[in-house]
Amino acid sequence: MSDPSRSTHGVLSLKSLRASAAPLAKTALMRFGGYTAIRRVAPSRGVAILRYHAVCGPEGHRYVDPGISVTPAIFEQHVRYLTSEYPVLPLEDAVRALSQGQSLPPNAVAITFDDGYADNLGAARTLAKHGATATFYLTAGCLADGQPFWPSELRYLVAAIPAGRVAMHGGALKVEVDLTSDTARKAAVNQLTKVFKRHPIPVRESLREQLRHLAGHPVMPRVMLTWDEVREMKAMGMTIGAHTVTHPNLPNAGPADAWLEISGSKARLEAEVGAPVTMFSYPNGGAERYMTDDIARMVREAGFTAATTSWNGFARRQSDVFALERVHVAERLEDLVFALEVERFAFKPAPRAPQK
């Protein structure tokens, strides 16, 4: 399964579009009805599955990368526009239509969230206020009563370690990081994130424990949802999906741990919410290989009916329901709608070669 958003044609076309479409041009298209005209003349026949993470202001950047967060005010702007201009479908309905070869409403959209940040409760309330729903993929072992969510804890630990250069070992692996400046600390977070993704879970945990020691074992504030909040969201009509137990890179975790992460997340979530959990999202998208045919097969065998990726694109009838494309969300509404109405014409999925 290769990443179609990384095909040469797709990357060059999207980069060219983004470089040539200035913010003012995007705003003009919005203000003068250009996007509405595109929707009417050339409607999308697939579904744009939007991929959100955190909904927070700058205060949240202590626990989440600013590149995957939008502010509450902007999120409400997104929801207000989406519900007025698009049919916003529950993801299960869109998946059912795709898997059964049925037609979707023109310009269909579905909304998803990854990880399980505490700020997602406010997002759910905003969605409910506007009569919309979303699928929230939760990292089942890292909610408020579980172990710290490593991508967030990593940011806190790196910030807390005294300035200098530090070295750690994970088995035969040696990792050195520079913490001599704010710029170096940001680079260290990126470096360690890649290391955590590229190695099995025991290596990740060994390095994380060494970071805790170097940082003086700081107590993290709560950044993830509680189970009561999850149940509240479900009562609002939100769908609860699985995002593994501890957010590893599944291909690098090894078959035994990958299976425990996939099946264990389903079992824990179903026990907590008292209902079937049928939607799954593969964690750790980006440059690293984060899913394979073997991992997708595990997801299917665990009893899920569909799974979403971070591959950039629209899900269509020909999409694999265990490798559904999604659209990464931008902060500015104009950028999001530009992706939905203009970039979709440039995106050409590449053939997916099997990976083992």
C-alpha cells in the first residue's frame, strides 16, 4: 500500500496549486461564491473525511503540535460553514454506502478526530450545537486514568530537562539530543518522535523512562479525555472509534504487540462505552510507513468494519474501506475549502503496491 498523496504527480500538483493560490485569492473565491459555483458545476462524488486532532489555542501547544490543532473559534467557523454548505454524514453511513456501491450525496463530508485530547469534548459540543456528528478515534490506554500519551508527554519532558546535551540508550540504540536552545528543543522533539516511531514499543518505553529521569519526573497536567467525558460525547451522538492502546507505529511494533494494540483498544473502548466499536484509525501518519497489508488484515480480523489513514485524498467507491483516505484540516476556513473544492481536482491516487 503506497501513499497516493506522495506520488510525484500528486505532490507536484498540490505544491504548485498551494504556491500559486495566495490567501487573498482563496478569500476572494469564498467571498464571491467561487467555491459554491464549483460545488454546483462539478460536485464531488466521493466523501471528504476530514482529519482533525486538537481544538485549542496557543496554550494547547504545550501538549500538541500547532500544525495539528485549530482554535475553538475557528473550529466553530468550520462547523458552521460545513453544515450549511455540505451534507455532513456520520462516517459509518459513508462507509456503508462505499462498501455497498451506493451513491453518496454530492459533496459529502465526514468529520473525524484522532488521539483523544480533552479539548475534543468542547469540539463535540460545538458539533452537537450545529446538528453534526463526528467519529472520535481514541488512544484507549492513554485517556485520563491511563499512561501518559507519549506524543504529549515527550513535549513536556523535553521542555523540563535542563539545558545541555543528553545521551540515552535503548538496547543497542544510542540517541543524543541537543537541548541548548529553544530551537534545539523543538528539533529534539521532532528527532525523538521519529525515533519512537521507528522502534519497537520496549525501546520507546526505555527511552521515555530515561527522559522522565532527566526531567526530574514532572507531573503532567491532564491533556486527555476522561471516560465520563467519552460517554458524554457518545450520548451527544458522537461515534467512538479506536486508535490503538498506546499510539505505536504498528508495523514497527512487531506482529504480537500490533495485535494487542489493535484488538486491545477495541475491547477496552467497548467495555467503557457499552456499545460496539467498529471504526479504526492507524496512528502516526506522515513520512514513516504506518500501515501494511498485514496490519490492515489484523484490523479486519479484530472485528472492525473500516479504517482511516492519513493519506491525503477523497474516499471513493474504489477505495479500500480498510485504507480510507482523509483530508488534513487547515486552520483557515478558506484553506480548508480550497482543499475540498480545488485541490481535489489535482489529486490523482497512485496505484497501491502491497507492502509486507
